[in-house]
Amino acid sequence: MGKTATCISPVDGRVYVERPLASESEALAALARARTAQTAWRHMPLRERQAILSKATDAFVAKGAEIAEEISWQMGRPVSQTPSEIRGVEERARHMIAIAPDSLKDIAVEPKAGFTRFIRRDPLGVVFVVAPWNYPYLTAVNSVIPALLAGNAVILKHSHQTPLCAERFGEAFAAAGLPKDVFQFLHVGHDVAAKLIGSNGVDFVAFTGSVPGGHAVQAAAAKRFIGAGLELGGKDPAYVRADVNLPHAIENVVDGAFFNSGQSCCGIERVYVHEKVYKDFVDGAVDLVNRYKLGNPLERETNLGPMVRTSAADFVRGQVRDAVAAGAKALIDAKHFPADAEGTPYLAPQVLVDVDHAMRVMTEETFGPVVGIMKVRSDDEAITLMNDSEFGLTASIWTTDEAAAVAIGDRVETGTWFMNRCDYLDPALAWTGVKDSGRGCTLSQVGFEQLTRPKSFHLRTAV
């Protein structure tokens, strides 16, 4: 019997969907078809590629209600929150489609008598996109749409937890009339995925996932001269300054920490609060968190669903236990959240104070509904603590002083610097990270650069 990809729903623990895994030969055959299909696709005028991908976006959005509910069943996010992912896909796709002509046009150089010279952006060939379960569509669309716009073929491997997401992309592209085999999805295991990356057919890998996963992608590609975009983990900080609009900061920092049960690479996992507003911020955050409702994500009043699996919840429970044993104070009583239960993925949110950077919960990626809060005396202390991390995906400051925000942002090691917001990707801006948060870039005009290669045309016209 062949191997299968099995999605165990965190909602009720039952098997929600199963799919057979493709063999190595089946995966390599799909890759060969993609290479053949890409030859014609790359020569299709960009305006026609834009039109097809616009129709695909329309088709995806038209099924938005069904897709949103599937997300809840597959990974546990409340139905009150899943529609935002559909809106995010539309926003990012339409933005990248709109900016494609300017982003992909030939690069002119200064005139030179007797010569025509320009740089053309050529597609790479076949882009292999490996997407995770936590934001299953948003993480994939960042690479899939720009890669296709640039004239590449795409093969998508989605997480075994969210296999329907790959299939929904396929349905939308088929409905839009995308030529056959330009986009394909594969349900494959890690071994076959590694062999695909190491084969001669894949020209670029766009990976979103863990740091160990990023190392595995690099190892698979080590003998080949291909690029890899790696969007990895985060331990994203927030700094609440003394001049903050406190109600705004409390509402948005708490949301940034607990949305999607904290299972966001750019969610807030540690907060540094100026001593002048520390007590008021902590009191307000605790009050707000205690009003969350943990429960069945298919119920509209739920705003905190289960974590993706019990093992993930157990990892977070371990971080909290270790921190409390080391002197941290837990401010949320799990009794306020009756759905919380050991041995299940249902985990009550937690706010920790009296924490420090000797504790795992302040340095190790948590990826769950827990946040640690530390008191600081100055901007310099906050900057030092924010930079004391192996990660650097996003960071945020909460202040009414824009000049101070820019000055402090210049000193913080991060890919995106927010003021008075967090946990959001603006498709007009480069999405990138530093340190163990990865390398490369998606979205914005810059995002097309890793999906194309420069080709110089040097034409002598006077002979």
C-alpha cells in the first residue's frame, strides 16, 4: 500500500482528508511536464498572463466561503478569522499583477552612439514552492503568483496538514484557463521533495517553514547552482514607548500575539514596555486576554482556536512551565478557559511577566498563544533586548513620535519595522528577514528579482 498524506483535524481529532503521496517517478514526470509547458508560457505576452491570473484570483475569491471553512477544519483557525486570509490572497495577488509590467520591463541603460543596450529579466524556469500550514494560502501566494507572472512554471508542495489548499489553487488556475502543466501541485514526502530539489529540473525553491527545514532545503540544493528563498522563523518583539497611545497599543499588541493562536512567523512573541506605562499596559493586556474565548473554531464567538496539533501545544506548555520554574509569573488563570485540556491541542492563552532572556520563552520560537512582557527604562535598553535574538523577521514600536520610530528602526535588526501596527504584510513592501529568519524576498517590485535572472543585450547597430 502506498504512503498517504493525512490531515488530522485539530478541531475534533478525526481524519479530515487523506491523499496518496506521489512517488519519485511521478514527481519527476510532473517536473518534466512543467519544463515543457514553461517554454510556451514564458513567451506568452505579459498582458495575457496578467489576464489569466486575474481570472484565477476571481475564481479563488468566488469560492472564499468554502475555502475559509476548510482552513478551520485543516489547521484550527476560527471561522471568525479565516476570511481575512481570503482577503489577503486577493490583495497580494492583485497588487503583484498590477505592478508586473513596471517590475518586469527591460532595464534601460544610458544611451551610447552606435549601440542598443538593455537588461532583460528572464524567467528562471521551474519554481518549486514549499508552503506551510499556518497561513496556507498567504505563504504560498507570495511566490506562486509572482513566479507565474514572470513566466515561470510552478510546482507547489503543500503541508500534509493543509493538502486541500494546493488543490484549491489548482482549481482556480484551471477555471481561469491557465495552460496545462504550467501550475501543478504534488502531495509528496520530504524525501521526494529533496530529490526534486536536487534534480536538474528545478530552477528555484521558495520555502516557508522552520529553520531546520531551511537547512534541509539548502542541503538538498547544495550540489546545484540554484537559488532558494527561505522564509523561516521569528521571535518578533514589540517595544511600547512611554509616549504611546496605550489603548491602541494594548488592543493591537494582544491581537498580534494571539491571532491564529500565536501560530504566525511574524506574530508578537515578546514585549518590552517602558517603565512609565508598564503597569497600565500589563493590566490592560491581561484584562483583554481574559475576555478571549477558547473553543471550537467553527463557532462564531470563538476567537482562539486549538493549536494545529497536541504536540505543538505540549511544546508551548513546556516553555511556560520552565519559565515559571525559573521565576516568571503567569498572569492568566487557565480556569477562565474551560476548553483548555492537557493532552489536547486546546491551550489557554498566557501572559508572562518577570521574564528574562535566560528563559526559553523569550529566546526560542514559541509559535503559540503565549507572550512574555519585560519592563525597560530606555530606548537603548529596548533596542539591545530586541536585537538579542537569533531571529529578525519583524519588529514593532508603539509610539506617537515618528522621527523616534525611524531612528530606533535603523538600529533594530529586522526585515520589517512597524510603527503602531504589527503582524501584517503590505504587498507593496519587501517581505524579507535577517539572521535565522531566512534570506531572499517576496512581494513588492523587489520580489520579482529572485524569480528572474538578468540577461544583457549588447547590440552594435553601427558597423
